[in-house]
Amino acid sequence: MNRRGSFELALPLLLALVGLLAWEGLVRALAIPSFVLPPPSSIVAALVGDFASLARSALVTLAMTTLAFAAAVVFGVGFAVLFCQSEWLERALYPYAVVLQVTPIVAIAPLVVIWVGIDHPDRAVFILATIVAFFPVLSNTVLGLKSADRNLHALFRLYGASRWQTLVKLQLPSALPLLLGGAKISGGLALIGAVVAEFVAASGASSGLAWRIAEAGNRLQVAKMFAALAMLSAVGIGIHTGLAWLERRLLHRWHESALPRAEE
Amino acid sequence: MSASVGGSDRGALLSIAEVTKEFATGTLAVDRIDLAIHERDFVSLVGPSGCGKSTLLRMIAGLVPPTTGRITWSGAKPRLGFVFQDATLMPWASVRKNVELGLELQGAERSLRAERADVALALVGLGDVGKAFPRELSGGMRMRVSIARALAAEPAVLLMDEPFAALDEFTRERLNDELLALWAEQRLTIVFVTHSVYESVYLSNRISVMSGRPGRITDEIQIDAPFPRDASFRSAATYHAYCERVSRALRRPSPSSGGR
């Protein structure tokens, strides 16, 4: 890693260290009770003490998020391709996609829980997280599919390309950078959706990180809440990093966004 | 000027008769065009920007239908190649994949595609960049790839829409020479759209001069200088005389606008 790169990594870490030390010092100096704001040291203790159960919950949340994200990409790209094949289909359906997007998930959650989640809260979580995550992939992919080069389109027509060939060899590759951008947003949203849905749908039967937070909150184990929160952040960072890596891998040879920045 | 300069020409490979194109917006792009292209012709369409010469080329390619008039090929429609002003390569695909495009879309086998792509790349002097990606090449090299892509599908007729307009003068002149060599070697028929008088005189055996919108053919000029041509032609007196003549034809006011 070059000097600038390691500096970019060291700076936020240094800031975190200073912040944590200040937090620890202030909590001790002002004698703030632990159920209001626990010091970082007891959060670390909770993280270590409950690591097994927290890690299990993190895996559950990660699995649910991944599943919902995958479904969102499949549905998002699928509908985008359909919209691209038929304008009237797009006109008929797109508004509903928008309605689904703008309606706050917390408001839909109780309904979905009643319909599918009474016995299977995980199904409700999956559906809700998918709904939240689906729109950015859809709208970005639609835009990407439509922005394929006009002249390349003409060339495909000249060589008698079928719809399928045009889709696979021209439109989808053109859409890839925007699709991946949408997917990165969706990855974060899927996690948010999974957590929010679990808060609403949760019962003793659920076991994700959101439930750990709710449970610890009810028992005023605030340090454990923070520990679960830290796990949640770790999951989110993991998802983002994974998708960023995928984006680089797929685009690095050809797309402007993946080029090294010009020397200035 | 006769109104049907070549529309009724019997030996023509391609006959364009009374072709008019009006866009949905109501703009009259080209107006009653008559043009005949013969086998092995190198015809340039010269005119001010917006005169509909690109539209005419697209109609010849069958990409845009004419509003009225007929575009007919003698016999079956030959294989066409099209080269745009921008190289218009697929940035996500290697140079070789780009060159194979036409063959791939027409279902040619992998081995045949590879072979033809190699030949085509060698023809444009780019034998060794097959694995590179378009963005790794210079503008002139990209245009060569674009020409190789057209050649790989073995066209009989090459349609070129201001292919060298975005290149620097030096590269443009070199590509002009390379194109003339390809035209002779590959026994191509070329229809070449340009707004450069010099380029059209250097390359063509015939020039159709078009007026500004609505585009009409106002003059046809035969360039009788022998082929092969090289840099010495650019300093010849005949070359300058032809350039002068084409320029004059371009300056002439449109004969018709009101005359209908």
C-alpha cells in the first residue's frame, strides 16, 4: 500500500481511538450510570462475554440480508429487463414499484407479519428486506439498459442481432456499472430492512441481531446493546466491502470509474 | 443540373430514386435524392453539417426507412459494413471480441471468428493488440479497430459516416492512405460521408455535393485522377483544381428551396 493509502486508513482509526479514550474518560469522570451510557471497556467485555450468541445472531442476520439482497437483485434486474422489452409493461408497472419504494417499510411491516410472519417471522423479514432493497437495483438497471450506445444498437440491427443477443451482448454489459452501483445501495438497504423487519416481526422464535438488541434493551443491558450494534456495523461494513470488491473486479479493465485517478 | 443524375442508371449496384426523409418532428432531412452507386465505386457525400448526409447513409444501410422514394440493390442486398464517426467500440470487450462482433451476431463458429478477426486486425496494421481493451488504445488505433470490425464480416459495401473527423490531421491522412489501399485490395465499394473537401477529393472517384437542409444533391463531380494515389497527388495541380471545384459547388446556393 502506498503512503497515501495507509494514511487514509490510519486517520479514521486514530480518530476512533481518541474518541473511545475520551468516551471512557468522560463516563468515568462524570460517573454516568452504566445503563445510560456504558464505557467502551464494558462494551468490549460484553462483546467478548456474549461472543458466541452474538456471532450466531450476526450470522443469522447476515444470511437473511444476503438472501434478501440476492432476491432483490434477481427481481430488480428481472423486472428491468421486462420493462426494457415492453414500454407498456413499464408504464403499467413502474408506478407500483415507486409506491413500494416510497411507502415506509415500518408501516408495511405489521401487515406482512400478520400475513406470513405469525408462525414464520423469518419469512416476514425476508419479504420486507427484499422490498426495501429491490428498488435501487430496478431503477438503476432500467437506466443502464436504456443508455446503451445508439450507434452500437444500430450496428446490432445491421448485423441482424436477435432481441436476446442485443440484451445479453449489448444492453446488460452497458448496464453493468449502474447495476452494480444500485446493488451497493441495495446491499445496505437489505441490512436495514432485515433489522427493521426483525424489530417488528420478532418474537422469541427469532434470533437475528435486531432481536438481541431488543432483548438486551428490555433488560437494560445497554453494554450488550452496544456490542450487538458493533456487530451489526461489522456486518454492514462486510457487505459493503464485498460489493465494492465485486464492482472493482468486474469493471477494472474497462470502466472509467475504476481507473486510477489522474495525477494532479 | 438534371434532377435524376443517376437514379435510372441500369448498371448500378445501388439505385436511390426520389428518396425523401421527413422526421416525425416535421423536419425535412433529405429531399428527392437520386444517386447511383456502382460496384467498386468510392463515392463521397460532401455537404455542410445538418444536410442529411448521415441520414442518407443510414437509409442506405437500412437502419432508417425513407419516407418516400426507393432504395434498391441490384440482386440480393450485399453484406454491409458501417463505420461511425466515433469508433463506437464496446468498452467492456477486448479488441478481438469487438472485431468479432458482426460474425458472432451472425452465428459464425469460434474458430472462423478468430481467424477472420486476426486477418482483419492485420489488415489495419493492428496484429498485436487483440487482447487490449479499447480504452488502452489511442483514438487513431480505435478507429482502425472499428474499421477492422467492419472488415471482419467481409462486407461488399462499406458505409462510412465521417470516420476520421475526430482525428488529428496527421492520423487522418495516414488512415486515408490505408483506406485507399484496403479499398483496392478488398475490392470494396465505399460510400463515404465527410465535410472535408480535401478528404473527399483525395479518396473518391466520384463526389456528390449536397446542399444544406433540406439536403439535396446539387452536383456530382467525377474525380478522374488515377489510382493508386499518394501524397504527391495532394500537391498536384489537378488535385487543387478539383478541390476548388467542389468548394465552389458547396458555396452555390441551394437551387430549389422555393422552386417547387
